[in-house]
Amino acid sequence: MENLKDTLTSLKRGKVRPKACPRCGSVNVSVLTMTGYISQPTYLCNNCGFQGNIFLEIEKEEERERRKGKEE
């Protein structure tokens, strides 16, 4: 239950994390469309040209270290 609480706490809105392309892994990503609350924005990978609504969010190193410290 502690892990679930930590996970949900880390998912708070407002944290902006860099996006990574699911095809090539590049963080050179742009937003093509900004939409409302119902639909997600569309992203474009400037490296390989992949377009989609689902892009990976990369965790910053200090967040990863803080989370790792809590697990121990």
C-alpha cells in the first residue's frame, strides 16, 4: 500500500517532465496541437517524424534518486 501511495503522490498534476519519442527515444519533441480537457495533445518527434498522443515522460535524475531512497 505504501508503494501505491508513493506512486499516486508522484502523479500530481503540474509536474512537467520531458517527453521522449516511443520510436527512437529522442527528447527533441514538439507539441503539434493543444487541445482542451477531453482529448490529449498531439506530439511530434523532430528526430524521426513520429506523431502521436502517447509519448513517454522521462523522470529527472533527482526524482529517481529521491524515489530510490524512499524504497530502501
